Amino acid sequence: MRAHEAGALHADLGRRAPAWLRPPTDVNALLPPLWPATAGRGGDGVLTAGGVPVTELAAAHGTPAYVLDEADLRTRCREFVAGFPGVDVFYAGKAFLCKAVVRIIAEEGLGLDVCTGGELATALAAGMPPDRIGFHGNNKSTAELARALDAGVGRIIVDSSAEIDRLTGLARQRGVRPRVLVRVTVGVEAHTHEYIATAHEDQKFGFSLAGGTGGSAFDAAARILADGVLELAGLHSHIGSQIFDSSGFEVSARRVLGLQARLRDTLRVEPPELDLGGGFGIAYTTQDDPAPPAELGKQLLTIVEDECRALRLAVPRLAVEPGRAIVGPAMFTLYRVGTVKDVDGIRSYVSVDGGMSDNIRTALYDAAYSATLASRASSAGPMLARVVGKHCEAGDIVVADEFLPADLRPGDLLAVPGTGAYCRSMASNYNHVPRPPVVAVAGGRSRVIVRRETEADLLALDVG
């Protein structure tokens, strides 16, 4: 193709694509922020991770499959520990949890946040020390709280007055004094999707600060102190997920520390811990520019120290809860192409053998992802494509807009990066599709850490 023809093609493609998406000069290029650190291409153009070609992974484990780069996961754990000196780093298990991941984060010195009985069971089965577990959730049952107490969970983040009632009764029965943090709703409108913003007033989590004396958050802390059954270890705030702007954390810290000052002035108590949650964003596409953990740590530590100085408070022991930022970029999903269909010159629809059952985030949050041809190199020019799944839904979209090689064909492998967080965790059996396996790669080898579901698994639950 002549240079002027190529330029005209790129201009036309650019007009039909979202404003942030540009036709690539090389359809084989990998953008490092989107991929695990060990990802690359062999001489034949095949994508590799952990020293393993994806063609070998597909042959051994089938598709679709989640591929976890174990070395990358460990590196991200270490970066958060180093980037937040003197801060307790709790991995947010809701992003993705299995026994192998629990063992990795434990070996790397992180704590673990869980928010259901099932997540707690996984943590304990994997050998996570209970005193390094935090228990979240807006509706913890009596059975879940009893299990946490009996296991010796290190901290429970209380979320409602009813939960304080349950936990106080259980603690009295057992003669124990569990450490609790009060979850505070700080009224911050985080710059993220409304479904993953968790600190504005009109939502289900935590105790509100609204009111002249600290609202229900102050009342909850005062009640815990007055009863003396639970140990008030600190205050907790979480403003949302996939956040790039530190201003939300600054407002959150100021408001929570304002409550800390009111507790000091009114009740002569300064709880020793402050948890600012997680929600740090990652790169899914070229429009995302996340800060490294060291920069995040410097920003948050400076914010807290400045606010404490202004309020004449002792600096509490800090904690953060990264989940997506640790596991998200460490995993990608490998698919096989089934059909490629041009739709009236608008775009090409590329159907793969997975879909919204293994990644609901595009349909649920309008999340943007990227994709690359993984099984070979291509010398073709780019085509504007939409990667879709096999489910009976028009909204079954994996990647809404991407430039892929124009010679893409059935049988090719596609890889979608950044799928470590909330993809396997939120996976379903829609259309009775078994969920994919999770395959860990490291040192040129692969191992299954979560096996593929089978039709037999689905039928085993169907007792009717």
C-alpha cells in the first residue's frame, strides 16, 4: 500500500474509533503498562509469558483461560510493600482469590482482606495467618462473624449498628475482645463509575459523617468505647475503585482525621489505626496512566502527615488495601477466534470462545479493554474491531473498540490483558458455560491453580 493510501486509511479508521484510540503503526506491538512484566513475543510473533508460548498454553489447557504471571504478581506485591514503608498492606481478596494467590501474598508479607465466609474459608484453607486477615462486608451474618472470632481474625471492619450488636453478643459469649475498625462514609464523589464509587452518602457501606458531631460514625465509635466489649482499633475509609486522582484520598483523609480529632476532643481517645482502603487504578488501555506504588505511597503518607500536623494528632498506623493494582495487570485472558464478520464497513466483529461469562466488566461498567493477536505475527494493516463473546446477548462484549490485524481469521488466538481483577471473581455460568481455568506461568512452566469447570460440574449441582 502506498504511503498516501495508508495515511488515508488511518484517517478513516481514526474517525470511526473512539477519540482516545489511534490506529497503531505496528499491530504486533505490546504496550508494556498493559501486560505482565515477563510478556513478550518470540521470533515467530507468538506471545509468551513466564517463558511459556501461549500456543503451548492453549494446547495444554484449552481456551478460554486466565493466565497468571506469578513473577509479575510477586513483583507487584513487593512494590507496594516497598512503596508504602511502615504501612500495613492488605491484599483485597475480592479482586481475585484462590489458595495459590493467598500463599503468594502471605509469602510476600501482605495481609489479606476478605468480605464473605467463602473468602475467609479460602484464606484459612491456604494457611493465611488469621491475625493478618481483615474481614469486610456490609451484611456479615452471625455465622460469618462467629467463624471469624473462632479463627482469630485480626480485625473486623464494622459496617452497621446491627453488626455491632451481633459482634458484641458473640464476643461476650466467647469472652474475647476482637479488634474492630469503624467504616466511615466520607461523602467523597470518587472519579470512577458510579457502581464502584463507595464513599458518597447515598450507598450501602459504612457509617455517615453527616451531622454536626460526626454523625453515625461518631456514634458507632462512641458506643464501642462505652461498651468496652470490642476494641476500637481504628477508622476505615474506602472511596471506590479504578481511581487515578489522589484528590479523593486527600478529602477522605481530611474528613476521617477530622472524626479522629472529635474523638480525641470529646472522648479523649485517638484510635491507633487508619485504613484508607484501596481502589488504585491500572492501565487497561492507552488512555490510562496509573502512578507507581512508590508515588502513591509518597502522596498518601504526605496527605496524612500534613492533616495530622494541622489537627495536632499523632500519626496513626496506616493501612491500604490494593487488589486490582496487584493482580489486575498480572493476568490476561487467552481466547480462540471463532468468526470474523465485517458489518457494512463500520467495524469487524471478532467472536471468541468466551465472553461476558468470564468478563462481565465491559457489560456491567462499560469498562474498556485492549486485545492483541497472540498466536502469530501479522504484516497486515489494522482494522477496527469489536471483540465479542458467544453468549446470547447483544451486550456480550469483551473489547468494545480495538485495532487488530486485518488478516485475523478463525483459529487465531487473542489475548486480552489486565483481566486479573474481578474477571474470574465475577465469572458466571451464563448459558451454562463452564468457567475457565486459571493457569499460572513461571520459569518456562505452567500449572493449573484453578481448574476448568466441566459440564459434569454444572450437572452435579442440578439435583432436580
